[in-house]
Amino acid sequence: MKTLWTSFLSLAAVLAATAAEMKQPAFQMEEKELLAVVTESTNLNDRVTACQELCHKGTDAAVPVLGALLTDQTEAPLFHAARYGLQNIPGAAADAALCEAEGRLMAKRKDAVQTSLRIRKQPVSADYNGAPVVKTELTPLQRGDLAVVPELIANALQNNGESRLAVRSLIGFPNEALDDQLVAMLSEEAPRARLAISVLGERRARKALPALVRLVKESKDEVLRRDSCKALASICQAKEDFALLLGLLRDNPTDDELSSILIRVLGKEFIPPRNKIVIKSAKFGNFESNKVVNVTARVQSMVDAGSISILVNSRLAGAGGFAHDPAPGLRKELHLTYSIDGQPDLTRIAAEQKDMTLVELRLPDSVTEPFFAAYAESKGELRKALRHVLAKLKRRGDVPDTKGVSFRSIFNKKDLSGWSQQDGYWRVKDGIITGESTPEHPCKPNHHLVYTAEELSDFELLAEFRLSAGANSGIQLRCQEQFVGDNGYQADMNGGGNYVGYLYHPRQHLIGERGADVTIEKNGAKSVVRFSNNQELQKLYKPLQWNQIRVEVAGRTITVWINGVRTTSVTDAREEFLPAKGRIALQLHQGPPMTVEFTNLRIRD
């Protein structure tokens, strides 16, 4: 027998997993808030959810916004969500918007709109006059009648295909009073408690926080506890709940589940930076055969519309939403040169069907300041846990440390305390570590100034460096305490700039090329993904001037930035090439007379 909720499959799907990234459940938002999500959000899932929820709250004010999304160029999930929203908004305006779209769309999307018109019992005709239509009366499920909840819960607890639909109906149930019933279920037997935890998490039910925290602290059921952690990660917000989550982690800093909550909650706060991006050149096609199309104007229009990530496909080369393949059957790439806020040009390369991200997302200061304040005060296992959280966040985007609270200096600018050398090539002069090879005291072979005060595992290094024209140098990472000869990975650099921004290894040479992400498996198998142009990145380096280098060593990955721009990364699974911990060392390379200088060396570990 068909149950009540099965009849409304479309409604039940409204607030499925796509709601997970919204700051509050869509059913709690007003029409103007939903419209703001549709028009302003950069999160596709959030826009889809808002379009779908407008089927309940949408008026004529929503029709132009949803109608504008009924194009052949709109992403498929967003197109169908907008169609669904219009399909359920009563009145002549929605009828007219659907009919107008039906007359200009291509085949598949035209058929979808025709389906919506049939559901509204409207004629499918290009000359439809927009006469008003009476919408079918809302069902108890659509109205949010609590009387249907027991049936939904009973069906959701069944282990079959229909149970998933019941769960989705509970997630999207348009009545906040449901949350009280679900919170009460948290103290019942495990299956009902697990269902309540899952639905409360998806509904962002803040009234459930005290009960979920209690389960995380006290439950002996590992499955219930794990599910409660996931729900907390969905419900909690960075500004309001950071102290709560930090307290949980402080009580049990070795619990990876608690670290994961903090990573997810803070990770939801990443925002696109407000930069002025100017596309200098954009070309798409196969460059070996020179079958290439200039798509500069198209990419600039996407950037001007707010895109910070470009999907590389043949639509870039087309017009009016139609794809155009400039090199059928051949491997295609997008080569892009652009500037950010008037800074030196950057070049990116991405293969077809890959996303090219132009600028990193960043965490706002309101999120990073309390985090780094807590980090500065932490010790032992808690600091280790927060360092893990930080490393995970930085893989998603920029995590600016505005006050520098978590960096510490490893050079006192007076002498070489904490550093060791052999043969006297290094000294401190005017607050600068200076390595010098002269005709009277030539450096043969390579010599290192080793930071012997401590060994380091995961850390981030910031430093300024300046090189004479013929100089050759580098920074050794997790190396052995060795003063003569090289060992371990090195952030490479030289006065001419052609090595600056590379990663070098004496047994592998220039293993990390500028503009490439390199992965090396335990068996030595190597894969390379290019993200930028080698020669363009070299332009970041300023010869004979001070430059900044930033190096992050996190787990099995080393990443390098020059003057604020990422140049390369290497992930090496082999312990013999990248040990778990080691020293930092500064290199003076053998060769002609040279001077290498370093200052403001500081680390965050």
C-alpha cells in the first residue's frame, strides 16, 4: 500500500544531504533569505536547497530569480531545483515563466519543463496566455502536521529503500516542533536514538546541542557517540560554539573524532577573497597541434560574475551555451594568465574536465583569531591536536594568522645560538644570517648551518632570503644533523632564480618542479599534476632583493610558496626519503664566490 510520504518523493528530497553546508535549515529561512542564497551563494548545494524550499515559501517575488535559472547553461542540479520551485508556486507569473522557458530550451531540458507544466495542468503551447491556475491543496506532510510523524519514524526505521525517503521527509519536515520529539528520542533504544541523531544533525537543530554533548561525553556506545560527533559538526557554528568544541577537545585531546568536529565546523567558514581578477589571456584546446581557441572574454565574464573556479570543458569555447570542441579526440587544456589586485601575472594550466581555482578560499579573522589564541596557550597533546586541525584546514585554503601568535623565532638576530656549523662559513651581520664563500675561503664541498636546538616533525617555516647573482642555496627540511654534504629534501633557490620555488633532493634532483604537484608512492611510482606555468612562476622572484619563502611540512607532504604564491608540492610516502622528523638547515653551495642571506626565520609547529 502506498504510504502518505511516498506520494511526495520530490518534496522528501528537498533537504537531503545538500542542506549540510547551509548555516541554518532551509525550512527555517524566510523567502528573502532563500532568494539571497540563490543569488549570492557560491555553494551549489546551498543554492539547490534554497530553490527547492521556495516551493513552500515562494511568491511572485521568487519567480524572476528561479526563471532566470531555466537556461541550457545552468548546472543541471540547479536547473532542476529551480524548475521544481516554480512548479509548486501558484499563480500566473510562475506559469508564464515556465512557458517562456519551454519555448527556448533545448530538447532534454525542454521536456523537463513540459513535465512541470503538465503537473500544473497547463497546456504546453508557445502561445500560452498566462491564465491563472489553482494549485492543488497542500498535503499534511507539506503543511508540517505532526500527526504524520509517527508513520514517518516507523518507516524510517525499516531497512529498505523506502526508509531513505522517510528519513529525507523528516529532514525536510517544515515544523520546528519535530525537533522536540527527536530530542526526546535520544534517550530511547539505539535504533531510534541513531535515527534522531542523524535527522537532528541534518536539520541543524540547535536545541539538541546539550543532549548531543552529553552523549559525546558519556555514551558507552561507540556508534552512538560517533554519530553524535557528526551531528555536532553539522549543528555547531564557528563563532558561537568554538569554546564548546575546544572544551570537548581539551578534555580528551587524543580523540580524533573531536578533532574532526572542529575541522568541519571551522571549515564551513571558508569564504572567497574579494580580489580584482583580470584575465590577461585564456586559451583552450590542444597546444601540441595548435588547435586552440581564445576564450579570454568568456573566462573574464565568468570571473566578473563571481566565479573563482573555472570548470575546463568545451563550453568555454562555445557560444550561447553550446559546446565547441576545437580539437576533437585530442587532449585539451586551459592555459590561463591573470593578475590579482595588480600583482605580477600568474599562469595556470588545467586539463579538460578539471576545475581551475584562481584564488584560495580563506578563513576570516573572526574565526582564525580565537583559534590561534587557543593554539598559543595550548600545550602537550592539546597543541598536537590543534596542530592537526590547522594542517587539515590549510589544505582547504588560506588560514591567515593575523597576529602571528603561533609563530616563534628560531633566530635571535644577534648570534648563532641554537645553530651549528663547521669551518666558519656562516656568521651574523646586522641582524642577518650570512653565508659567504670567498676566493680566500672557498666553500668546497657544500656546507650547512644546522638548526640543532630541536628536531621537528610537522611545521611551517617563514623566512626572508637574499642572494648574490651567482649564489646557490636552499633550506633543508627534516634533514640529518650533517654540516658537510646534502641530505633530505631541500627548498631550492639560486641567485638567477631558475631554481627558486623548486623542491630538490640529492638522490632525486629537482623532484618538485615549479607549477606541479608531485605524488610518489611507497614503490617509487610517481605522478605529476600541473597547476601553473614554470616560467611564469619564476617571475615571482626578485633578483638581488629580499624575497619571502614559506614552507609547510605536514605529514608526507612538503609545500613551497614564494612571495605568497604556491609554487610546488611533493607528497612522498617513502620514509627513507622523507623521515618523520629531522632538522632544518641552510645551505651554502660550492662554486664561485657568493653570498647568501637569511633573516626573520620563524616556525609554527
